Amino acid sequence: MPTTMRRTGRLTAALAATAVLGLGLSGCFAEPSGGTGTDRISVAHMQPPRSGLSPMSDDAFKLSRWSTAETLVVLDDLGDPQPGLATEWTRTDDRTWTFTIRPGVTFHDGEELTAEAAAASIQTAIDSTPVPRILDGVKLTVEAKGDTVEMTTAEPDPLLPNRLSSPQLSILSPNAYAGGTVDPVGTGTGPFELTKVDGTTSATLDRFEGYWGEKARAAGIDVDFVPDGTARAAALRTGEADIVEAIPAGQASSIDEKLLTEVPMPRTNTLYLNNEKGPFTDPAVRAAAREAIDRAEIIATAYEGRADEAAGFLGPALPWAAELRNSQEYKDIVSRRAQPAQVDGVKITLGTFTDRAELPEVAVLLEQQLEAAGFVVEQDVREYQYIEGDALEGKFDSFMLSRATILDSGDPVAYFASDFTCEGGFNLPQLCDTGIDDAIAAAAQAEQGDERRRLTMDAEATILAGDAAIPLLHERVIQGETEGVEDAVRDPRERLLVTGATHVAP
């Protein structure tokens, strides 16, 4: 079945320490950009590179957010695949796909994009250790044929085009792979060329005049890695950064609201209930816990109102979810929920971790709400590295965490399979229900598009009907932009930030 798609200043580590001490920030950034065509955009990122900006790691998302490395496929707002460095693709049989490589594309080092170069980039990802998580469990072969790349999977995989949108599968020049590590400096294809990286402190990008598409409006990007949230907030207040990533909620009140945008994240704070042993093996007791929770109180208290109440696992970052949740089919499935039991003195353990600042406070609120309903709650709160093993082994009656609901493919079915199927690798509720497994399998086998989205929501409804887990809220991230910044991307998937259209108006 053929498928053809169309694509529609420096802040150093020393500054971060200075900001914590409350000292001045002036002079640490370059002057704010001026929007004249020679202007540059200054960006303050939360996390420094962890793997030298290797695209085989999560650092790939930085390369994507700077529009320096590009992929064969991109995703639209619905999560459907659209052309990138591949202009079209055809599924020739259940396991084989052919991607046509875009002509006239030049890497930043002057090399031409060819099918051979694209195939070599994908092959490097296949052969890497560890393999990029988007290919985890996927057996894939790749071969250049003329101006096309043919890819074959061991099993039918309707999500292959989505997988190829992952920044970890960016296509780089053959020169990027000449050394012992993958080097993205000067080897991408995007509107900005990465020209310099200063360890975990900063990076510099310049407009690439030979870009295959519309040239960037800004002359370049000056990136600083600023782990300290106070320093990032101060950089936005003073105008020393044009775009600031992840303003802490506690700092937001000190900043002009006109400079802040709350971006819904595909991340849900969820309370998982142990279905294998303990009090929550009884669906009526699970229902009692569900009815005890006051989401509005949690959001107002722990998140200062900067989150969204969860009606299901998939939140505003996936705008199609809310509409499908109103279907009669969905409502009929959820209506199978058990009626809540009357509980009195039922002892339960509640686990969570300290790595995300809000979770311990949420745990305290949950304890209060559950105890008001008749439960007796014992909390266990540790660093994530010390508690994950116990959680996965089912040692808690309930466990609460913040969980990403779409992985690198931009599709939530993999999350459902991981968290709620008998063989799921992150099955915190110790759940094994054939009805749920069947619903998730039906969604996984569907082609990308409306039918897959409908089946995905059927799967969500089936999980909710059993109260295996209680979605509490959907998180937001606060993005800061100084006045004059235009066309910065507010991307829930955190793949885009500065594009060729982004600039600072004079």
C-alpha cells in the first residue's frame, strides 16, 4: 500500500553558582539579539549534554531543538509522520518500506546527502551499544538502493515511519562517524550549523547558508547549559537570555507573566495500585482509592495551579485524546468500573521518590486524602535509584510517579504496553489482564491514523475500567521568552525550540 506524505550570550557554570548566592548577573550573557538579520538568539537550557551531544543518546533532542540535525521523517501535531529528509515512502509488504531521499541536500561539511549516507547513519544506530531506545527490540535491516533506502523489519511494524522521526536517528554526514565517537559538529543538515561545543557549558550555532529549505532568519544561536533554576529565571528577568527552558514553578511568580508560556507535557503523575497482592487486589478497594483523591487540591498545593487535572492517562499534549474520550464507546467501557467499597482501617504502603521535587509533597496530600477515606497509609520516599527495584518487584501497595506517556515514536501505545500488559517491562501495578492485553495489542497492530487513535483510547478506557492505576494530573513545563522573540516553538514533545523561522524582532 503506497504512502506518500508532504511536509507542510554565554551563561557559564560560574554564573549558576553566582545566581544561587544572589549576586548580579550583568555582563555574563551576550547582548540580547536585535532581529536585524544579523541577530543571534541566546538560549538557556536546563540540562547539559550527558554524552558529548552524541545523537545516540538523549542529547539528540538538543540537536533537534536547535534545528541542526534532521531526520528522514518528522511528526505533525497529531503525531502522524510527514516528510523530512525523505520526501515519500512506500510500504511494499508487511515488513518492508522504501524511503525516497530528498535531493539537493548538503551536509554542513559540504558532503551531499545520498541514500548511502542516510543508510549508513541508520546502520550506525542499529549497531550502537546501547541501541537507541526507539529501536529497542526492533530487528531492522537497511540498504541503499539508488536514491532510496529500503528498510525491513523482522515483524510487521506500522510505526516504522514514526520511529524514524526520533532525533536519535538523525542523519549526519559520513564524516561524523570517522572517529571513535559520533561528532555532530559541522555534520548536520539543518538551517543552523553546530560550530562549537564547550563541554557541558555552552554551544554555538551559525546560520547555514547552504540549507536546502528556507534559510534561517537569525544569524545563529548561543546556547548555555544552566542546571540551576534560579539562574535560568534570573536570565529571563534581566533579558540576558532570549529563550529559557523549564522555569521552575516556584520562580514563575517573580517573572512578568507576559514572558511565560505553559506548555502541556506528555507526562502524567499517576498512582499505580498493586493488582497482584495486598488490599488492592480487590477492585472495589481500588475504586475506593480512586474516589478518595482530590486532584484539584493536589494541583493547587503542590503545583501552584500549573498542571491539568487528569481524566485519563493521555493529556492535553495529545489534543485528540480529549475528543475521543467523549465517545459513547469510551464511556461504555469506563462504566464497567467497580463500585467503591467502604474501607475502615485498611493498611496500605505508598511509595514515591525525591528526584522530582513535587512528588514528596503530592505523597503527603495523597496520604491525607486516602486516610480521610478510611485507609491507613505508610509512606516510603527515597531517591529513585534506590526505590525503583522495589517498585518494579511489587513491594508497595501503591506507587506514585511522573511518567512520560509518549516515547520517541510520538505514539502512546508503547507506554501502555510497557506499563499495563502481562509482559510489560515497567508493569508497576503487577497487572496481567487478557482484556487489557488484547485492547493494547489491537491498538499496536493498527496503522497510524484515526483508527489507531480510536483503539488507543479504547485501551486507555479498558485500563481505567479496572482501576489498575489512577491518573492524577498532567504536568506542564514553563518556557520563558523575552519580549520580541517570535516563532519559538512550544513543543510538548521537546523536539523543537529554535527553528529557521525563530527570530527576535527589533
